[in-house]
Amino acid sequence: MVEQSNRRGIVLMVAVTFIFAMQDGISRHLAETYNVYMALMVRFWFFAAFVLTVAARSPGGLRRATRSEMPVAQLIRSVVLITEVIVMVQAFVYLGLVHSHAVFACYPLLVAALSGPVLGEKVGWRRLVAIGVGFVGVLIILQPGIGVFTPYALIPLAAALLFALYSLMTRYVGRVDPASVSFFYTGVVGAVVITVVGIWHWQNMTPGDWGWMAVLCLTAATGHFLLIKAYEVAEASAIQPFAYLQLVFASALGVLVFREELELNVMIGAAVVVSAGLFTLWRARVAAQG
């Protein structure tokens, strides 16, 4: 029996967001130099090896990890995730970390908006208003019809929609499959799908970039391991709001390392999106308790 501690879970979630932000920075660096499919293929090879190792050492072993009550749904959600990762890395290349994460931060609002029609969950008027306010924040960031808006700005929005669908499907299959099964499908199916595409785009990397690739693989495994531990020791509703720190860490990395600009409209829009997202998380917690 694992001892429950929300404080420890929060510390782990903060560490996870920092690691994932650093992972995004490395992904941007590699994707600017090499084919994105190849870079993600190597990353998912390592991730799949990590998943297989965890599954083999878990109760029931690999046989239990592959036993899904909804194998087709598990396959689809895994394909949706790898597609989201590809789209998001492309967003890093075209828009940078700051803009990409500012827009991507709306995915909890998309989850809340789609949970009704997809999962049949009740969404009250307060959360509907918060969702609307959040998308006003997205418009503030994107500035459609103003300034230098380009279609590239829609790439992280597409990634947010894909991740929201992945999250909803994870909750859907989670009704009958344990987390270990979903984790197994995520890593193994993702590796197979990206290999089918990425193997045709192989490029030789410099020794230095192979080093960055090794760091990327280690951060992916470490981040997911700590995320599992965070949800194991703490209530999801207590630690989920801290996931927004990835926006802060990624933005800092974008400004300090990649010399990205932090425009006023992006800061205001991101603040609106995050505030609306935190409110929807709070209302979901209130609704669950009463």
C-alpha cells in the first residue's frame, strides 16, 4: 500500500513539468536539424523499451499488460497520441515554445467541453462559461485578423484538440482497463506507428546530437515514471493544476535559450486560458464531491 501525500505528489508534478519542458526544448533543437519523424522514432524506441521493462516487472507481467477489454480503442488512442506529439513538435519549430505552449494550455478546456458529448458527463453552466472565457484567451494569443497571424498558429491548437481526444479516450478505456495496460499500449503502439513512417527518413546525426537524443530519451522515461508516481501518491485533483507550470518552464526556456519574444498579448491570453482552466478543474472537483 502506497502512502498518500498530496505534498509529495505536488513536488513530483513540479519536477515532471520541468522535465517535460526541457524535453520540449531538446525536441525543438533536434527537429530544427533533423527529420521530425526520425527524431521521434528514436525517442519512442527508448520509451517502448522502458514501457516493456515496467510491464515485465509488474504483477502479471507482459501478459497482463497486453490484456485489454477494448483493444481497438487502445490502438486508436495510441495513434492519436503519436499524431499529437508529431503535430506539437512541428509547432515548436514553426512557432517556438512560448506561443505553442500558450495555445496548447487550452487542452483542459477542450477536455471539459467534449466530456459531455463524448463521455456523457454533465458539464454545468459555470464550466461552460469558463470554457468560453478560455477560448477568448486563445483568440487574444492568436490575434486572428490582426498583426502577423499565420495558419501556423493553428498547429498547437490542433495538437491541443488531439491531446484532449487522447485524454478523453484514456478516461474511456480506463473504465475497464487498468492504467498499466493503457501505458503499455501508449509506448508500444506509438513506437510501431512512428517506425512505419520514420524509418524512411533516417538521417545520420552528429555525436553531439546523439548525446542530446540520449538526454531526450532519458527525460521521456524519467518524466513518465515520476508522473506515474505522482498520481500514485496523491489525488489527481490536487496535483493537476500544477501541470500548468510546464507553460512557465517552457516559456522561460524559449526566451532564455532560443531568444523567443514574449509579447504582451501572449502573456494576457495565456493568463486568461490558465485561469479558465484552473476554474474548470476546481468546478470538476466540486461536482465530484457533491
